Amino acid sequence: MLIYGYALSVMPPPALQVRQSSKGIEIRANQKNDWEIGFVMKKVVKFGGSSLASSEQFRKVGDIIHADEDRRYVVPSAPGKRFGGDVKVTDMLYDCYHQVQGGARYDKTLKNIQARYQEIIDGLELDLSLENEFQIIEKRFTEEAGEDYAASRGEYLNGIVMANYLGIPFVDAAEVICFDEEGSFDPIATDKKLGARLRDEERAVIPGFYGARPDGSIQTFSRGGSDITGSLVAKAVHADLYENWTDVSGFLMADPHVIKDPVPISTITYREMRELSYMGASVLHEDAVFPLRREGIPINVRNTNIPDDPGTMIVEGTCNKPKYTITGIGGKKGFVSVTIEKAMMNAEVGFGRRVLQVFEDAGLTFEHIPSGIDTFSVFVNQHEFEPKEQQIIAGLHRAVRPDLIELESDLALIAVVGRGMKRMRGTAGRIFSALAHSHVNVKMIDQGSSELNIIIGVEKRDFETAIKAIYRIFVDAQI
């Protein structure tokens, strides 16, 4: 027979009991409880720097972890800012390392870093000393261990403190997160080593943000990379859920700096989140999505300071219909459009390839490439384009002999994202009607074949006006 996924090859005893407990599904064979088996959920929880900036925040984190025994693997960041004007520990470590390398006095900075951790240790009333660790750090700094080593010590030390506070094992990320000789992340080696290391650990603390090359030298991810570590741990242990705890209650439908009190997003798909993250919604490191998406592991973004808020659930797919036609609005400023005009362009085989080759040769990536019968536009980052504009213009003349090249700067791109747009007629019409009513001139329109998003190019001065207009027509009009 089959009970909740467990196949029993023999008939169960008469006293067999099945019940739901905090551990999951428990199956008991008799009244004496001689044995039990059950499905125990695995949750990986990552906490950001603001969630671990002080002993008070640590206690909040401890309460969250103890409130659910399924939260078994903990990934901490380095202590962040405690208040406005404060300095993150990672930045303090960078400063200290540069002072050492520059021959300047560094003892005060190092003592300030040590004091930050001691303040947390004292506030948690732990019997723990990091004196030896700081001696090692100072020695490695003088030996020029590198910026990555310096930056990683924030997470490393916080991991030690967290493991002592929770009373569970500490696993150094340098032992399980793998990079190759060139410093590129090695996902296959990491998954194998991390899975093997955690297979025998019911619970563990694994610091985020860093790993090691084959020679043992420390290598970090980009800033915010603790999110990536959390997702790698979740993949390696085949977690049922990855919780990412930060200082906001998940994703919002628009930037709160533009829209006052925007509606929170309860559920969002990986694809929608990827679109919004690329357009500036920086709640979660966008590279953290890929390991989990391949495994179908959902992500729950939660608020450490308001733990009862459900936050945002990020999933591969869902049959639940969204409340609004759109899921969210994101945007970025600082783009330039390069428009190449040439008669009969559409009849030239390889025209687009030759245009894009010019940008590739200049080391530039493109954002969007809307085109017409005789025009071909390339949207690129203005900051990256400006130093190379004459090189690119000359390259385009040589490559495709255009009739005209036109540049337009100070543009912004806005992404309207939503899985609900696929089955709703007139979405694009409503967007452009709202923009026209707000006197916003549309410079570019690009809708992906998936019908998941519509990208709109506007002048930078119209950026906030455009977002407000779109939000009003899809959200405020339906509330």
C-alpha cells in the first residue's frame, strides 16, 4: 500500500496511525511508538545584513528559526547598517584591507570591526571569543590575501556567531562553494561537495557570499551574493522551500520611491521576477533564481522585522489567477538609442548581425533592438556608450554603409510585466492610452513573444510620470 508517498511492502499492523505534526507526516506502528517514519520538510533560510546588524536583530532571527523546526539550514550575511549613517561591516573590512596595503594605520578600523562583533556577542550573552580569528585576519591582511578574502570575513565571522547562538554546526563556505582557477563559479563541483557535506548534518550554518578556488584562495560572488549561496544550499539539500529574509515584505508592484504605498505581490513566477529584477527590483539577487528554478524549489521573500507578513512567493508556475492584469512595473534610466537608417535594409542578408558585431567589438551589450523596414535601433547603456560613441559610429559606417545614423540620449526603459497579460485583450492599448493621457511621448515599444512583458522607451524626464500613469490604470482603477 502507499501512504503519503511511502510504499509499505507488507500489510500494516492494526494499530497503524497516521497524523500530521510539526515535523510533517508521522506514521506510528503501535501504541508503544517503537518506530516512526515521516516526511520532514527542509527549509533553507537566508538572512540579509540588516537582519543581522545587531544583537537585537539576531534575537529576532533566532525567534524566526526556532518558530519552525523545518528551518534547518541557515545562511547569514555580514552585519549591515544599524541606523542611518552607519557603515556595513563588509565596507569596513574593505577599508581596513586597503589601509594595510597602503601602509596606513589600520588598527583603529580593525578594532572597530572587532567591536561590532563583540557588541553582538555580548548582547546575546554568548561564551565566545573571536580574538584568535581576528589575529588570523590581521596576519592574512599583511600577507596580501586579497580583497575577496577581506570582504568574505564579514560573513565568515557572522556565521561563527550564528552557529554558536543557535547551537548547531558551522560549515565554512570555503570548503563547499567551489570556483575554478580563473575565479568562475563551478556549479557541478559545488553541488556535489555541498550535498555530500550536508548529507549528515540535520542542521547547519553556512555563511554566504564566498567560496574558494582549488588552491584554497577565497573568491566572492558579486555584492548581495549571499542570496546565491542560499539558493545553492537549497538545491544541494533538495529543500522544499528557500526563505530569503530581508528588511522588506517581498516584492512590490512598483518602486515605492515613485508610487506611494504600492500593492505587494503575493505570488510571482520566476520569469516575471527575472524581468522585474533586471529592471531594478533588487529585493533578491537575480542570479539566485537559476539554481532553484532548475529544481522547481519555491522562494519565499520575507521581512525579518514583520515575520507574520506572508511576503512574496516566487514559483515556477501557478494556476492561481493574479488579482491584477499586470504583476509589476519596473524601470531603469540612462539609455541611448542608436538608430541606423538605410533604404532596402531588409533585403540585405546579415545586416543585423553586422550592426551588432560593431557593438560586440566595442565590448558593449545591447538592451533592445526594435526595427522597421528601413530602420534598425539599438538601445544601450548610455554610461558605457559615451566613451566609445565615435568608435561605434565609424564602425557602423564601415560595416553597413548607412544613409543616416541618429543618436538619442537620456532615455528610460519601463517594463510592464504580468502573466495575466496573455489572456487579457487590450493591455497594450490601455498602457498607451494612459501614457497619452499623461502627455508621455513613447520612444520605443518592444513586446516579447511570450507576452509576459511590454518594454516601453520614454524620455528620462517622463520616467516617473509614465510609471504613475500605468499603475493608475491597472491598479488604482481596480481597487
